[in-house]
Amino acid sequence: MFCIEQLKNFMEKKFGVVVESNEVGEETVLLYHEELDEQIISEDVLQILPNPVLFHTYIYNEESEWIIGIALEAETNNPLFFVCLKDGVRVYEKLLNEGDSKNDRTT
């Protein structure tokens, strides 16, 4: 899975945000497709995710609210999709089940 150190490295490299470990909240929940917000996960991505999907989120507040989510296969914890929201707007997403860099999208 994606750990706090990986989160810190990603946020600094991708967005120039220095994350303080003790300021990060995290939660993992099992969600069915109908419970997932289409502003977070598009219909195209939803079609390739298992139902239900394990969703691990990190929340970090500094000048903006950052929510970083990783969709995982529930039985294996295999990471499938990565999404990053800034103040409720999707700013980055990446399909993880295919090693292709074309799946890496900053919006």
C-alpha cells in the first residue's frame, strides 16, 4: 500500500507541498460502486474497478484541503487507482494496474 513517506514524497515532488506526518489523517473503507462519487472516480475508471473496492484515503490540510485516495482490490490489497483532490477538485489521477505512464494524468 501507499505509506505516509510515499505520500510526503509525492506531494513535495508533484505539488511542492511539504507534508507534516503528524498532520495527516487516514482511513480505509470498503465501498460499493454506487457509494463512490463520480467527481472523484470517473465512470470510465469505475468500470475497471472491482465491486466493492477498498478505498484508502489520506487527508492533509494546510493552505488547502488535500485528499489522496488509493483504490485497492479488497481481497489482495493490490493498488488499482490513485487520485488526488485539492479543495474538492480532482487535480491528479493515475491507473495503477497498468504500468504505462499514459495512465498518469494531472488535471
